[in-house]
Amino acid sequence: MPAGSTDRRIDKLIHLLVKNATVVVPGPKIASEIGVTRSTVWEWIKKLRSLGMEIKGHHASGYQLVKIPDVLVPSLLRSELGENEIGQSLVHFFRTDSTNNVALRLAARGAAHGTVVVAEEQTAGRGRLGRTWYSEKSSGIYASIILRPPLSPSAAPVLTLMAGLAVQSALSSTTGLAVDIRWPNDLLVNGKKVCGILTEMHAELDRLHTVVLGIGINVNHLQMPRELKEIATSLRIEAQKTWSRVHLTKALLKELERYYRLLLVQGSAAITRRWEAVSSFASGKRVRVISPAGECLATTAGLEPTGALRVRYEDGREESLVAGEIFEVK
Ligand code: BTN
């Protein structure tokens, strides 16, 4: 078990309380079932309460859940994942620096394809282009997925688009909100960002060794910090209601599995075609292109089979972007 990850016995404690949610579970029963002392159970109950979990009772009377907690622990995520390879192995943290850092370390030590690292809070969440990712405690989904694709490094951009499609599908089917994808892989609701994806990898010359898909979703944030308000939002702000992060994460892992298989079975074109059908940014969108070469106005003109975005600049030049960012110009 990676250092700092949630003790499996805490996960068992939560599972036991959820399974017996209608009754008061005596402290000694919990202690003997999970293999710790009664005072440890009491300490852990206090810790879970401090994290916002509503649990009635105390060590003399026993404990009862007031409502099913929305914590991304393996015992709550695992149900319904069935044969899903993605999520067979789940590592949970109440707090870590960055789930991508953890996933990269686990991958280097041989973690299996499909291993998922999730955290309730990140103290050093990382975004693209060296930015930080705002990772408020228990409000968002901060997840990193280890993939071992039998593909060449040239497939990396399509893997990133594949992840965007999976998030788009999970979020729109769960919330009913209209979720757009801005190339390469920002998820937008009403023009503001609700999710970002940071893909990191280790590749050999002819083979992708490990890909870590880092996915950050703003779910139940009541408001975004002042400096992000204009450009970022949360599902709660847009829908005026809170969402189960457990439910959304399960939907996400299932969609990732579905789109990953689509990519392996039908190839890149199946992903780029689907992406062009889903994203309003795929073609005919006036955008500001920000690339290492500078800033320019352009109109989008579809995807290359490699996942690069074709753009037509105002002076008539055409280019296929492999890196950089685009922003809509109204
Ligand atoms: C972006 O800049 O849009 C990408 C943001 C990616 C954030 C996620 S949160 C989970 C994972 N861990 C990180 O440190 N970053 C990614």
C-alpha cells in the first residue's frame, strides 16, 4: 500500500457502517470485524466526522451512519464496476500532493493497467503548462488512471482525446448538462471549464510504456476562487444542486473503459470521428490560438487522424496544431 494512502481498515469501517446503515453497530463488533481495538475505532470515527461524515453515537452505544457518505473509498466505488479493468485496483488518499505524482510512482514500481488513484484533497494539484489545479477538499474528483496501452507513442494525443470523450459522456449522462470539449481536452459547461485533463507518460521509441491520465472535475464547489471565477465553474454552480462524487466517479471509470476499448478495437479514427461529433470546437469555431510561436486568430477546421487540430489563420495559412491552447472568440 503506498505511503499515506487510506488504511484498508478505515475503508472496511466505512463499508460496515454503510452495509448496516439502518441499525446501530456496536463498537466491539466493528473492532473485531476490522481487526483493531475499540479505541482505534473511536479515533477513526472522530477522524471521519472531522471530514464531514455524519455518524451518530459513541463508543459506549455503538455507531450509525446518518447518511451514506460521498467519499471515494474503494468499497464504495467498486460496486457496479464488474469486469471493468479500469478501477480493479483503487488507491485512495484523504490528502496527497498530486494523484498524478502518486500514479507515476506506482507505475514505475509496476502497478497494473487500470490502477486508479483518487484523493479527497490535493495539496499540490498540477495542471497543464506548469499551472496548479485548484483541489478543494471533498468538493471535486481528483483521479489519476494508469494505462499500459499496446500502442505507439504517436497514439498519445488520441488517448488524451479519448479521456475527454469519456468525461464528457459521464458528466452529460449523469447531470443532463450540455458539456462541451475544447481541444485538446478541457470540458466546458456554459463556456466555463469544469474539468481538465493532464496526460503524462513514459514511452520507449516504438511503444507507450505507461500513460497516466490525470482528471480533475469541479463537482460540488459552491463557488470558485476569485481568480478563476471568470473561466471556471462547477457542476453544482451550473445545475444549482449537489452531485454524488461516488456516482460520477463510477460513471467516469465505466466510460473510460468503454472508450479505451473502442480505441483499441476500432482505432484512432473512431475516437477522432466521435470527438468531432461531440465538440463544438471541432470545426468552424473562431478561436484565439496560443502556441509556443505566439498568439493568432483562426477558425477551426477538423481533426487530423493523429488528433492534431487543423486551423485556418486569417491570412489564409493553414496549420495542424499538436500543442497549445485555443479560446473561443465571439
Ligand atoms: C489542466 O490544466 O486542465 C489539467 C488539470 C488536471 C488536474 C488533475 S486533478 C488529478 C490529477 N492530479 C494532478 O495533480 N493533476 C490532475
